[in-house]
Amino acid sequence: MRIMSNAHYSDAAVTKLRAIVHTIDQEISHAPPTLRAAWAELVDVLALGPAAQTRECPACHNVGMRAASRCGHCWAALERLPLVSDGTPVQGDA
């Protein structure tokens, strides 16, 4: 069952949720199958997705999106970064 979430969380809240989910995932591995299934459904409903890839601006050192062509803080032009085979940026520097 897939439910689309209407909740909008701040980036900090999503990062914290990912950490909490990871911790509970490690602890719940020994739980009864019905509890694991309910947990998996809850995680699916949260639809957190993967963490955004980021990098540090070489000019102002602000952290921004890895795929950006300009810094969102100082607007400095950013060097284009290598892509992985599926077309997504390589893991972030920050």
C-alpha cells in the first residue's frame, strides 16, 4: 500500500528522520515479522528518499547542492562535476 504524504518537512527534519529510521532499522531486525512489516510500511509512507548530494563552495565555503552550476549563497560559478554511469552526480564532497 503506497500513500502519498502531504507532509513537508525541513531539510534538517528529514535528515534527522533518516538517522532515526536507520537506527530503528538496525534494532528492528530481530523483531517479529508483523512488526517489521508495519515498520517497512511506515518508512514507505514517510517517503524520505535518498539524502541530497551536496558540496562546499570553493569561494564562500557555504554548502549547497552538488549538481549546482552556481553557489546559492555567493553566486560564484561552480566547476562541473563528473557524473556516474546512470547520469547522477558522484557522491558529495560535504
